[in-house]
Amino acid sequence: MKFVSIGCLLVTCLLVTPNRVQSQEGAAAPVESHTGTKPYDGSWESLQTMPIPAWFDDGKIGIFIHWGPYSVMAHRKNDRGYAEHLPKLLYAEPDAYNPFLKSRFGATPPEFGYKDVVDSFRAEKWSPDQWAELFQTVGAKYVVMTAEHHDGWANWDSDLTPWNAVDKGPHRDLVGDLGESLKKVGLKYAPSYHRERHPGFFAKQIYAVHSEPRDMIVREMEASPESRMLYGPEFSYSKSFVDDYVARWKEIQTKYKPDFLWVDDVPIWTRDGNDIRKGKLRPEIQYFYDQCRVMITDFMNDAAKDGRDVYVNNKGGNRNWPTGVGCLEKDNLKLKVVGPKWQSCTTFGTSFGYLAAEEDPNYKWKKTDAEVIHELVEVVSRNGNFLINIGPKADGTIPPWQVEKLQAMGRWLDINGEAIYGSRYWKTSDQKDDHLAFTTKGKTLFAIQMQRPEAPFVIDGTKEWQADEVVSVRLLGSEADVVWAMSDDGLRITPPEDLGSSEHAWSFAIQTNSQQHHPNQIEKDEDKALQGTKAVDLEGRFRE
């Protein structure tokens, strides 16, 4: 065993001056620095000045990975929803899941519980080099993999918990090994951190400041005292939980130097007497909120010291942090407008973790290749990044159907990447009647048609253009000439008969005489930008 006190890991973080809950709105002026690297002073106002790294703003495409002991079970009631939540559901809904456990493992809690699943999480067929090569080949520019989900399991070489991938299960440093492989192919890396919901994950009340473990969890911990470190050790947002929360991230930060601090949304900010938007937090949660600010500050300053450009996400319909601290993000997010920098973490099916039912060719909630490409285009056209998730099996292999989806995405990006990477939004994101979405790059406007372009179309947003504004028009992936002309209604494009090699969406590159990016055409109010986007709840239950 290799456990150390969390105190030494907290020293650097806890020296930052505390700052109480502040408004979620508005950004402060940049904080000047004598070092030239603009270190952050520990306030939210300072963190609101963090720039968007070029690698993130230009990269557009990321791979999300949910992988852990829950991947062994690969199950969810009704074959739909977040399979990575099964560790909790085993205890919350025993009538629904005991038959599955009995059939699969021959026993149920407390004789057999989530702690016992860990031994079957072995990653015996895993090749991080093969993963990295696949991700690079299909056009991803960064990768986000679960370091710890809500279940308390650590995918890295941790000195803070025995329930980690080096001491148990795979007996490999999953976070570290993948990071090394990604570095070799030039991809950025973010070990994601979801521990914010752990106090309630195995508890009677899932979103409470103080709760108690479920009865079967109590019995398992009595029979196996070591399991308390997995299921708990506490079931409340106590000071010791918060300190451990910060220490675990600090360990990840110190050992792996991630490019991104990815934190899941924190429901307790708006539950059990707390309302972060109104500055109303119970003392325990106030401490948690303050220490999250300290944690982000330490991460940003540590990277600045090393000369690394890093970033943060701001997850949830009720955002974790004040406006401007990181990119706006939400599960399966589809903004209907051009929003402030945002990211959609989304799936090919309905689960983030491996769900065996999704391997059925007839699984009706699986996205088609065209739907994946269209979602990618719509997200990017509205100032978003497309973070597409895969759920590997427990042995470390990626389900073939997910590989096929990634490869379809890669083929499209090989042809149309010019319209995606390094692009910026236009003055309008789409033209629905003609199934068009728009991106820009310098003096080039890209009109991406998401139906087979077999008839002439006019781009409405070009109506005021002068006759000599357009220099040329070409179709990416085709050598055929494109016929075009300016009219009173705008630029009219006649697609060629030979549409070339693209599938699912076709990108027309329109070279002009002026800059096409319109930086002020954006909905800066995050509440308005998020209106009408709620597709799933925190438990992965879809709303029809």
C-alpha cells in the first residue's frame, strides 16, 4: 500500500486567499502581472479572464471516454440510458437489478456488490498506442478520459485510495499510459474528474449535503472494511471530503500535467438549501465552492508557470462556475444559436459507459453516420466543440460499431476538415430551408449542405454582397467546376453533377474579398443560449 496524507498535496492550493460566492454574471478586466504570464490571483474575476487556448478553439473535435469497473456490467434497465450509473442503481433499485446480478454473477448485495466487480475490470486487451493512433486517424485533436467517475474508482496510479487501477483490477496506470500514447501522436489530454457527486452516489439521498449509506452498502462495508474507501469513506460534503476531492485532482495534475480541467456538473450547488446563482450556500458547500475556485486557480497558475495553454469546462444547465470561467458545456448539448464558446459531450447511442445492448445492429436509439456528421457540423457552426464519446469494454477493446462510427467521422473530416478545423462562426449559423450550415476561415465562407446538393440554392446572408465580392467557389472533395453567380437575392450556387467523394454533408468553399467571421454575432447571455436544449437529466433519463 502506498497511501500518504493529503495535507502535503494541499499546501499549494490552500494558500490562495478565500473568496466568497459571487455573481455568475459579467467578466472582470484582465489582472496585470509582473511575470508576464498573467497568473490568476484566486478570485473568480481573475479566472473570468482566462483565454480560450488556440488548440481548443481550432481543434473542434475531441474524443470522450467513459471506462471503469462499470464497463464490466454494461447494463441499464430497458437497455437505454447511462450504464456508468449502474453502480448506484444496483442499490437504489434492487428489484430491477438483482435478477441481472444473479444471472450474471450468481449473487446480489451484500454478498456480491460493486466492490466485487472490480476484479473483472482487467483491460487485458488494451493497447493505449492503438487507441491514440485511432483517435488521431479519425481527426480528433484532444481526448478526455474518465480519471474518476461518481463511483469512487481511480483510473490512475493513486496514493490516496487503494481502489485504483494500479493496485487492483487492471494493475496498470490507465490515465498515465494513455497520456503517454496521446503525447506521441500530438493529441491534447484531459483526465476527467466526476467525484463531485460521490457523497450521494451510494447514499440514501443522492443530492444532499449530509446523507447516510444505503443499508446494503453498510453491510458490505461491515464485511469488507476496505470497501469503505470505495463507497465513501464519507457520505457527506464534509471538510475532509472536500480536502480529499482537491487532493485527488492535485495528484492528477502533478503526475500527468493535463491540458484541461474537466469537471462534471455539481448538482449540490442547487440542491438541499443551496442556490449558487443567488449566492446562497450552506457552510459546507461554501467551503466546497471556495476550494473548487482554489483548485482551478492552482491548475491555471501551474500551467502558466510551465508555459502550457490549458482550459476548463463550465458544465451543466446550472453552470458550475461564473460566466466566462471556461467553456459552456452540457450532455448532448445542441445550442440553437451561436453561443459563447461551448462544448457538446455527446454519444453515438444513449450511454456514455459501455452498454452491451447498443451492439445490437437493430438498436433503435443508435445514431446513423449522417446524424453524427450533421450534429458535428451544427455544433461547430454555432461556436461549439464536438466531444464524441466512446464506451470501451472492460477488456480495453472498443466496440466495433463505435469504431465504425469514428471511422465514418474520420473519412468525412479527411475531405471536409478545411471547413471545420480552425474555423469560426459566420453572421448566421444556418439556413434551414436549404439544409445549410456555415463556418468561416479568413476570407472564406463555407456553406455546408446537409442533404445531397442536387439543385441550385441561394445563400440568403449574401444578399447585400457586391457583385465582385466572390472570387471563386469550389466543392471540397470534388474536382468538378462549380457554377455560381451573384443575383439580387444573393450568391446562387449550382452544384456540379460530380459531387466527389464526400458523404452525408457537402462543403462549398466560397473565396471572397473580405473577412467573413462576424465576432459580435453571438448570444452572450448563457441562460438564453441554453434555452430549449434540455434533452436528458442528470441520471441519463431521456425526455421524449
